[in-house]
Amino acid sequence: MRRVLVLFLCAVACRSEDPRVVKAARDRTAVDEVAQEVRNAPRVVVTGRWDHPQLLQRLVNAGLAPRPDDSLPTHPDYRVKPVGYRLGKAHLLAWIYSDSMARRAMSGSIDTVAAIPGGQATAWAEPPMFVMHNNLIAVVIGGSDRQRERIRLAIEAGLRAPSR
């Protein structure tokens, strides 16, 4: 009797899926969808300014497997609506301005260590990494030091220059 009960419990346990496996498969599907979207997107017009397709393409090409994430953590108001991506355990918030002068007007008042406008209370649950390049402000929250560095390097590598 006991042996039959053990066999029955093993059969039931083997049949139900581990929630971690299900979540990993769902995350992998989301990453594959983003990568396919980047591959199928029309060639990005090189303007020398960041836009959402170029940022997404840069992250995918750097092997960072971005997943769109609209559960944005609390953040300061940088006068432009941010876009959020989940990159493993890191969260990337990116604000894209019309040009570098508009970004510079905003970033001039930001404490780059705390990633908040001067005089405001911190909005981040974890220490942020602040990255600026041309018309883009990005804040990386969470993740390992190595992952944060890979994200920073992918952005700071810059964009292709427009052809003349």
C-alpha cells in the first residue's frame, strides 16, 4: 500500500511542471520575440540620435536579451516618458530626447551618482548606474556589476555616424 502511494505521488509530481521552468520558458519566448522583431525591423535610418528601435537593436546585438517591461520602478521626472526593459536581473530605464541639447538641458541638473535631480530624495530602491549618450539618458537598477557594465558599454559605444 505504501509503495503504491509513493508511486502515485511520484507520478503526480512528475506530471506537474516546475513553476521556475514555466517562467523560464515564458521569459525565453519573450526574448525570442524581441530578437525576431529586431531582425525583421526595417533598417534603421542613421541620424546620429538614439531612438527606441536603435536602443533595442543595440541591446539585442550586445547579447543582453531585453524584454519590454512596463512595471517601471519609481523614478524621478526627467520630462520625457521613459521606456523600460528587463535585462536578466537588471532593469533599464531609458529617456530619449529629441536631440542632445534637450537632453543636456535636463541632465545638467541631475546628480549623476544618485541619478536624480539635485535636491530631491532618492527614488531608487537600489543604487543606480547613470548613463548618458547623445540624446539618451539611461538608468540601470539591479543586476550584477558585470551585467551593469555590459549595459553601460553597449550604450556608450555610441551610434553609427550618419553618412554624408
